[in-house]
Amino acid sequence: QVQLVESGGGLVQAGGSLRLSCAASERAFSSYTCGWFRQAPGKEREFVAEITWSGSTTHYVDSVKGRFTISRDNARNTMYLQMNSLKPEDTAVYYCAAQGGRYPYVPTMTKLYAYWGQGTQVTVSS
């Protein structure tokens, strides 16, 4: 089973930046589409960004396009989310996730995500 651990969350001012990291325990991580999700207080968990195994294809929710960048380093079994120009509405617990196998890529196929980290808090103050 793939185990995922997030890090890099914290408190920042509006307009600031954070870089989240997600470390995977298994080499199989490098073969799976993976992504980032977030959940704000009182809200449902929502998709943020995803990236295919090779990193050749990425997809973002409209609200973060141009501000967030997802990337991965398969040699290090690590995924990243660079968050710039942060807004108070970005405040949430951020989760990294990986799909449960090698599936043909379909954008935002969230039901395929089977492995989840414990989450890291991102708070953006005004």
C-alpha cells in the first residue's frame, strides 16, 4: 500500500507563497496519476490539481490556474504544489493523493484516487 505524507503547510499573509511536498513510501507512486485536494471548514473536499505519472499532463481547478503549479520528482517519490499569490479563500486542509493503479488518464477522475495523506493545514490571513 502506498503511504503519503504531506509537509509545508503553515500560516501566510495574502499574496504570499507556500510550497507543499508529498512524500510516498512506495516506488509504485511513480506509475500513478496523483494530485492535490483541499477541504475548507464546512465545505466538501474539492479537487485542486493533478499530474500524470510522467508529468507531461497537468490539470487545475479554475480558481487556482495561474497561481498554483503541480510537479513531481519520481526519482525521489515526491510530489509538490507551489502556491503563489495566495488568497484567504485558499485556506483549507490540503491533501495529497494517488490513484489506485495505472488507469488511462481522464481529467479530474477523482473516484480513482485511493491513497491519501493525512493533510496539512494552509491558512492565509488578510
